[in-house]
Amino acid sequence: MKYALVLVNIKGLGVKTFSYLIPDEMRSIIQIGQAVLVPFGRQGLINAFIVGFSDYLPGDFKAKKINRILDETPLFSLKYLKLLEWVANYYCTDFVTVLNAALPMKLIEKNAKVEFSVIYMKDEGEGLTKRQREILQALKERGKCSLIEFEEQVKTTRTTMKKLADAGFVKVSEEYIYRNPLAIFKDIKTEPLYELSGEQITAYEGIRSKLKSPNPILLHGVTASGKTEVYFKLIKDVIDSGRNVLFLAPEIALASQLTKRLARKFGIKDVAIWHSSISDGEKYDVWQRLYKNDSKILAGARSAVFAPLQNIGLIIIDEEHESAYKQTNPAPRYDARVVARRLAQFHQAPLLLGSATPDISTYYYAVNNNNLFEMKNRFNNSPLASPQVINMQEYGKAAYRGIISKPLQSEITETLARKQQVILLMNRRGYSTYTQCRSCGTVIECPDCSIPMIWHSSIKKLKCHYCNREMSFPDFCPACGSDALSTSGVGTQKIEAYIKELYPNVRTERIDSDILTRKNAHIELLNKFQKGEIDILVGTQMIAKGLDNPNVTLVGVLSADSGFSIPDFRASERGFQLLTQVAGRAGRGEFKGKVLFQTYNPDYYAFQSAKSQNYEKFFETEIKARQEFDYPPFSQIIRLILSSQNNFRAEKSAMEIALRLNTMTDKFGFSEYLETLGPTPCVIEKLHGFYRFQILIKNKLSQKGHDFVSKFLNKITLPKDIKLAIDVDPLDIL
């Protein structure tokens, strides 16, 4: 081929592809996935990736030559690009957007392919500046070290180091130093796998018999049934056969815990981790190890599904019901579970899904494909904790600060007296959930989003949890001018404060996304809890899964019915899953566990199913409602969101698109199978300053319907002031 299509990341232009002429000397060695250096206007030479080849130019211009290949080892393959192309088609977005999400794009700018070692040589000579002498002295004290690390510590630059090297004062050698994000687990010792028993053996053997099935396999096991040990036994089988394993967890905190357990069982050398909190340098190094097939097991959060793991023999998705596997913003709005299914097909590998509370659609398909395996008892035969319901209509008036009931206080006191630990769930972060004027009733909302601002006592600011806008507490009501403003509602910060008031001598900590800004903060906090250095852990839904602490014997849910009131067809399912999952954190060791649900609505069907820990009962009720209203798994939902800073313009555009779509479906006779709902204002009508209207499409034609809608959307052209967001398989309709 004469020309190479390269991917660049240009400030102001974003991620784009351009054609460059391949020099004759590169024709025999250039490959897709290689990092190259190309000329780009006034910016001079910049880093880029090869993503394709052609014999012609897509226009009448003269192509510039590729300057050089930075690394002959490709960072991705043609098969990898085909997977990304499928993602772009399925989620109705462009290929470059998917590339931008999948690849660690900052590496294009940095070209961090090697770190250098700097060795001090001599410290005398004429012509050195005072600063250069300081640098030489610092090198003398450190000896051999990483240049990247040295530059950061001494605040020097690569240019300065090059001048010193040219003058013979230092020696710079290209020595690769692997930046391993697992260095925090350096003291871990390898342990043998546990012997499976009872239901674990039955599940393991059943799954093995289905490993060649083209459909996903579901392991439905109650909390603490030992699903992870079944996973580990299957992983050992796969790596013993010479193939590799991708293991996904829904959140960074869980991925880190999982990686630690994998490192204990299989050794740090064969395990890698991938998520958004590891540094760019670490990502680059892990990426190279994966592409070179130097790691056998990759654990990570949803973005790990795009890491270039080779020779995949098994994909495991734990806690598969979690909404964290779906990226809602920005595009591509992909679901790691759906991408993993396609990835498994590419590698002809089985996909194993695990959960105590599976997604309704996952369970439905597993039953119909005969790919369901169940573990209904805990591995040590300890009983599941039976939740006790505290009706706050009865106990609310006497509750501490109106939120912590007397029965819950008594159980906390008794648990602490036994030197055992407590988990308290409040699935709202912040201190207070809204600020209201007592004179006129006005609620202080975010100026850019139609939701209340949340008071955060730690930063003394009102904060929007959608656009992160912050503002000081107002002195007067913006509507009536009154100073009678007060905060109401409860978040994790307030619960933490109340617990510290009630139990001043008890070690209480809070875990939510507000405190996880520092790298590895979640690991440190959960390690402290595991070691017994925290008595009461207050948190959001992130504490409802993955925690396996045998000394936790009490779980309290402070607003157990809050999740059921959200206007979304999945609200009941998510509420049930959250309560069931958090209840499973109690009594996982030798001590019996207790769970208390505080609620104002104790008779709701999903709440009753969660109370009895009965998934099958909940599924039977929920699947009937889904079938009656044609919700998944009986249809595919495609959500279109039209937004504009002008409310009228957004609504008009949404109405035009809905009308055109209905006209097209009528023309082709698809009206019965492609149902268009709306447009209607979104539940959150305004977000980031844009008014929003949505159209919901219920597709009952499977791939044929998806292709029809996709072609229709590709032909839409909108004015510049109108934005269209396409969300295939949305997890919420807010």
C-alpha cells in the first residue's frame, strides 16, 4: 500500500485520522497499531497510530511522508480494530469516538515507550550553570534512577539532561523499566486454591460442560456462596491450557480487591489490572505487556474490555447486574457486558456471568438457553441473614435526628460491644439533599441542571452531582428575598456526622465517590476496614457488593425504599438488587448476621422479595410486567435525546425526528414491531444548560430493527444548535 491512515490527537481538533505517504524503507516493516512520528503543520512532528492503509488519497492534495516508526511492536491488531468497528456500528457512533474511548490516547502525545536510566558520571567541568551543578549533585546522591521519576523530583527537563549527557557528565541508556500498578501488592505471598465442595463442585462441572456454548453462561449464587472460588478453578484450567482470562468487576474498588485476590492465587507476575485510576505511564506499560502476551490474567473495570489481551480463553463478569458496566456519558455509550459478548465470539471463548441478583434479561436468556447454574447456599452453610423491617411510620418520630431508629441504635450498640463491625448504607452522597426557602418553598436548583443543589459540609459548598458546579450557600432566597433558607434531606456526610455524635469514641469512616479522589484511597480505606481498624463504615452503593469481611455482623439500610420511587422501568429491579446485595455483607463468617431495613413503604412487592431474599419470586412478578409493556428482554430500547439551549428548538427537533421515524416505519410495515414513544421532556429536563427531550424506540425486530433505526439515524442532519445523543440499551431513562 502507498498510504497509511494515521490517528492523531490534536488540541483544538480532537481525535482525527489523516493520510500519509509511506517511505520506501518502511514498506516492509510498517504495521497496523504501530506508533509513528508524522509532520503536522505548525505543530511540527507529532505522535500518531497506524490504523489502516490505502493506494489512493481521499482528496486532491499531496501527502506528507511519515517521519519514522517509533516502536516496531504494534499496540493493537486488525482484529482489535474490527471489534471497535462493531462497537461503533452497534452504538450508532463514529469509529474515531470509539477509538478515543478504547485507546489510552495521551500516549499518542507522550510516546512513553521507554523510561531512561540516568547514571551519574563526573561532577567537575567548566561551563556548568549553578542549576546544572545542583542536578549533578542530586544524581550523585541517587545514583542510577528512572529519568521520569528524577525529572519529577528534581523539577528538571529532558532537554537539560540531554545537554549534560552530550557534555559527558551523565550517561543516559535506554533501559525499559516496567511501571507496574500492582506494586502496591508487592508483599503478597502466593496461596493455593481452595478445594471446592458441595454446590461449588456441581456448578464448576456444569459450567465446564457448557464452555463451548455460543451463549453466555450464568452462575446465580447467593451472596457468600463461593462463586469466586469457582471462578478461580476455571481460571486455573484456562491458563493451564495456555490461554488467557479477562475478569471484569463493576467498579474500581472491587477491581482492586479482585486483583489482590488473583495475585494471591496466581502470582503478581501473571496478573495485570486496568481501570481509569491507574496512571498513563502504568496504562502504557500494562498495554504493552498484554499485547506481547506477557500477562495471563487481566482484571479491571468496564474499560478493561478494550485492553488488548491476547489469546482469550475465558471472560468472567462478576456482579453482572451492576449498572456501572454501562457508560452513560460521553459517547460511545457502550455496555461492557455487550462488548464482552462480542469479544468472546471473536476469540471463540466462553462468557461467564455471575451474580446473586442477576439482570432480569440475563436470567431470562440463561433459563431459555439452559445455561443457568445455581448455588443456593453459602459455602460454609451459614444462614443468610433475614432482614428485619423497621417501619419508620411507627419508629420515625423517636429516631435520632429523625433518621436512625431506636432498634437500629440498639443493634449498633450490641454489635460494637461484641467487637464486631457495622455497615450503614445511605445511597445518597453529600450532607443534605436539597436547600429550601421556608417562606415561599423555593428549592435551590443548579442554574444549568433542573435538579436540587446538594449541600456538602466538608467543602462548605452547594454542589450539583450532574455537572459538578459549586456555589456558596446563598444569604437570601433568589425568589422572595427571605433569609429563611434551610437544608433538608440526608446524605452520607450527614449520616457520618450523626453516627459520630451518637458514638464519639467509635472509629467511623465514610466511603463514597466524594472521598475517592486520591489514587488508591479506596484500597487503603477498605484495607483498614478489613483489618478491623474501622468499626462503622458508612457508604453508598459501592459498599453493597464485593466486601467479604467475616467480622461484619450488622448491616443497616437507612432509606431502604428510596430507590423504588425513581421514574424508570428498572427502578424496582435496581432497588431489589441493592437491598439483597447489601444484606449479603452481614454474617459471612462464623458469627450470625443481622440486617435492618428502615422504610416508610414496607408492603411494596420488590421490598418484600428483598426482605425474604427470594430472587425467583421477584423475577416472576417483574418478568410479567416487562412482557405486558414490551420492555427488555421482550424488546430492545433505543433512546434518542434531543437537546438545545433553546427549549422550543429542542422540542421542535424532537417532534420532527419522531414524525419522520413514524412515517418510515409505516412505509416499510414495521409499525407493530418498532414502537416510537414521545417525544417527551426528560425526567431531568435541563442538564448542563441544555433543555432535553427524549424519544424511546422499542425494537422487537432484533438485528433487523437495529439496522433499520441505525440507517435512519445516519441520515439525520441537525442544525448546529441542536445535539442528538443516541443511547442503545439505556439502563435508565432519566
